[in-house]
Amino acid sequence: MLASSAFLRRRTFAFSHPRLVLALIVNQRPLPEAFTQREWTLIQQLRTPAQVQRFFTAMPYNWERNGGTMRSFREVVQKNEAHCLEAAVGAAVILEQHGYPPLLLDIESVDLLDHVVFVFQQRGRWGSIARSRDPGLQGRKPVFRNLRQLVWSYFDSYIDRTGRIKGYGLTSLYDLGNYDWRFSARKMNKIEDHLRAIPHKKLPSSDRRYDFWHERYLRFKQRYPDRRPVYYNNRSQWMT
């Protein structure tokens, strides 16, 4: 069947603009052949955000004991451990294959210890996939009308000795352009730099609310120094 003249014009235009061609290639999800057999089997098994969250919850946490890391999906699968940003990028790679855009949300804290989560929408509501040392900072079910509500669901459980959410920023990994965020064997510092550089919306909060949860956290840790709190009111919204 002959291609239409409109299609031929579009193809000719694209190939006469190399940067456009590159953008089209970079922002397309990889074909199955780009993955190892182990990776592709995993992707086929993890078809929903809830399944991906359970996968990362069960995965050992990356404590970076030998120095800071920022691993790609391929490296995370090989090492079988992940911290929050590595899990967020890993979730993006997996769910990209099932039609979800690779969106990361940077939750900004006053102590500069940000939390990065993968965010998605189902039936118009926002949810997240996240890996954390703290149970209250894992994923969220898709029940939030907007990102601001989603970030607020993390506010109380973010408060420890120094943490307090002050803002949030959304980005797509496609915005990185010609950068291998799926398979790279190198430390992916560019993702961290990009997250710091994107615009962040402020999240003003009352000192009264902060003081209540901060004092409760300190009392809890004094009594249970080796445990992590799970006493929050919104546990029904958690996706673990």
C-alpha cells in the first residue's frame, strides 16, 4: 500500500531536522529487544503501579555504604537494591512499557534531604510509587485530585529531627533529551542536577502542625530508638 503524500511530507520534514528525529527517538519507549531477558520478564510481570510498588518495597534498600550512587533500571535489577530516586527511575522504566509517562516528583525539604517519587494517574487521580527507609514515605494509592494533595499526604510522615516539606516540582524524564536514563552503567548525576534545577511550587505549612508532629516524633524515638513510626492518620492511602 502506497504511503500518503501527507505522511511522506511529515517524514521528509522530520529527517531534514536531525534534532527533531533525535527527540522522537529518545521519547519513544524502547522495544523489547533493548532489554535483557531478565529485565523483560520482570517488566511483563509488573504491569500495574501496585505491583511495581510491591516489587520495590520488597527490594533491599540501598544505603550507599560505599559512597553515593544513582543507578539506572538495569543497574538496580543487577544489584537488587535501590534508594528513593533509583526506585522512582526504575518504576518509570517499567511502567513506560505499559503506557505510563515517566514522571518524577521531587518533594523538597528544608534540610535539603529531598524525596523523589514516581507519579501516575488512574481515572484522573494521582498516585505515587516510592522507596524509603520510612514506611510513611512509600507510595500512595491513586486517590488524590491534584499533586498538591498528594504532596500533603507526605507532610506529617516527612517530619523527623530535621525534615519538613517546603515545596515540590514535577518533571518528565523525557525532558533530559538524549540521555540514557534507562540502561546507563554510569552514575546518573544529570538526573539529580535536573531535579534541583526544575521549578518548585511552594507548600506553606503552619508551625503549629509541624511542632505537633515534630514533638511526637522525638518522643517516639526516645522511647523506641530502633523503630520507625507508623502512627499516622492516612495509612489507608499508603501503597506499600
